[in-house]
Amino acid sequence: MEKNYDVAYGESTLPLGIRSNFVHGINGLTLHILEAGFEDKDRPLILLLHGFPELAYSWRKQMLPLARADFHVVAPDQRGYGRTTGWDGNYDIDVSSYRLFNLVKDTLALVYALGYHSVAAVVGHDFILQKKPDPGKPGQSPTSS
């Protein structure tokens, strides 16, 4: 792999065409983002949002194909993850800053900071533990979902 000098992780961690950047003043954070397709400012924006316990880096294999399809693709390290700073990582904190409303504010502030007023798509994934259905409980049969 060729060295990519536009990456905060290290020169051989991401392919050419993906760069690492920091966006300041995002709802009290300095947001670390990975982006591809940034060369043309007229491209529509696609946001790739990671879930627990991932990073922006987990989208690296999807970013270049989307950029080749003429999108500006951005994957942030969300609040509490990766190289994003400005959040409180202490053990005994008020976790209200991690509520969904605040995460949405982070995302909207990023969209506006990048110079956009809308997005073409928001794509997300998360790791969800599912409880094994209990056939003895109403609505918990193995066939219900």
C-alpha cells in the first residue's frame, strides 16, 4: 500500500484518497473525521456514522467506492470515540451529553461546518445485543421479531 500522508493514524493505515481532518467548534468538540471525495466542493454529502464500539475507521472500505460515485463521504469519530476531543471521559460523569439529542446536534453542527445545508444520505450501524426470545412470554415467540 502506498503511504498516505493525509491520515492522523499513520501513513499506511488508509488508502490514498481518504484523508484525516479535524473540525473545531462542533457542539463543544473537536471532531476527528475521515473524508473521501473532498476534491470537488459541489458533491452531495454522505455521512457514515459508526456505532458502539467502532470508529470512523470502520467505514474505510466503503468510503472510496462512494467517492467514486461522486459523493463527498465523511465518517466522524463520534462523541466519546477515537481522536475526537472535548468530551468528558471520567468514570463518574453526567452521561446526558451522550443522549441522542446531543449526538444529533453534533451531526448537524458537522454538516453546517462542512458548508452543507442537507445531506444525500446518513448511513449508520451499531452493535446490538439481542436477548434470546422466551417462547413462554407473550410477544417473545421465536417467530416474532
